[in-house]
Amino acid sequence: MLSVIIPVYNEKDTVCTIIERVRELPIETELIVVDNKSTDGTREIVEQLDYPNLRVILQPRNLQKGNSVKKGVEVARGQYTVIQDADLEYDPRDLMKLLEKVQQPGVLAVFGSRLLGAAQEQRKLPSSAFAVGRNALTMWYRLLYRSDLTDIATCYKMAPTEALQNLELRCEGFDLDFEIAAKLTRLARQRGQQVVEMPISYHPRTVLEGKKIRWSDGIRAFWALTKFWLVD
């Protein structure tokens, strides 16, 4: 069973669509929807959902995305776990090839690379401040962790649930993505395994369309990569 954690904050227009797309996957899934005190009606929508293998967790206040992901990781029961944003930037159908890859010998975790996906589709990802930050963080990660991964900021990071639950995650915000990357990289090397990538599709949205990450999150991500490298 694959546990899919869906952290949600003010996504009333897309949350039901993304849940249905995950439920359509031809595998057994456990959906863990964690609402971060939405104010646009999303909370009321997810409260009324009633599907098999669906768990809805309602945060008492806005505790940031990372806290919601940690809550989902804590209660996950599937053999593998992945995070799925509640918007439509990522296509859940890509999870099938990540799941196939993560079960191969020598692989601890699989990240979905938007850059490899764009190259495979022979197109370029849009230029933006988000793209600049993504590329800078990936370069910093590659330097610190001696890795050739191309998209460290990706949402899609799939790993065995037991591995994620033993990472002792600390970050509360968007920087949790980078803590997970850093600690999975370290754990893979300790176990003699690898963190690998698979190309995925990606349809970015703008701030006007609801994108929530900001430049300050990039600074926290930079510090998270540095901090956990220094600890190591």
C-alpha cells in the first residue's frame, strides 16, 4: 500500500480533483489529508469526505506545511509514503513509475525530477524567480552532498515509510522538503543504497493562481541543507 500525504491550505478549487486522481491509481492507496486551518472553505470540504482508506486531519491552527507533512508521516501505514501537493502542478499518474523504481534493489528513495521530465518532453520549464531559486538550491545541495540529482526542490519524494518515520524530522515549513532530501541522502549512504530520480510532468502555477512559496522560504531551505550537512 502507498500512503499519499496531501497537505492542504486554501485549495478549495483543486483539492477534490487531486484526491480523485490519486484514488484512480491502479494500486491500493492510503490518503492522508492534513488541512492546515484553511479559511476559504477547503476545511469544510475535506471534513465531509468519506472514502475507504482516507484519513482527514484538521490542524488546530496554521502550523505551516512542514508540520502537516510530519503529522502525515507519523500516522502513515503504507509500505511506502510520498507527498502530494493539493494543487494540480503534479500529476499523480507519475507516482506509478516512482513506486516501481523505489522497489528496485539498492534504491532507498526516488525523487520526481521536473527538469528531467521537461527534457524528456522536449520543452523548457518557464523562467521565473521560483525557477532561479529551485536551480540555486539544487546546485547548493549537489555541492554539499556530492550528488548529481537535478531537482532537489521537487514535491515528489517517495521512500519506505519506516525510513521517513525514523528521520527525526524537525522543520516546520517548506524547508522540510530539503531536510527530507538531506536526511534521506545520508541514510541511503549509511545503508549502502541510493537516492535516484525519475522524470515527471509539471504544470507550474503563479502566485496569482495560488502559489504560496516565497523568497523567505528559499532562505530557510538553503539553511536547512547547510545545517543538516554540518550536523552530518
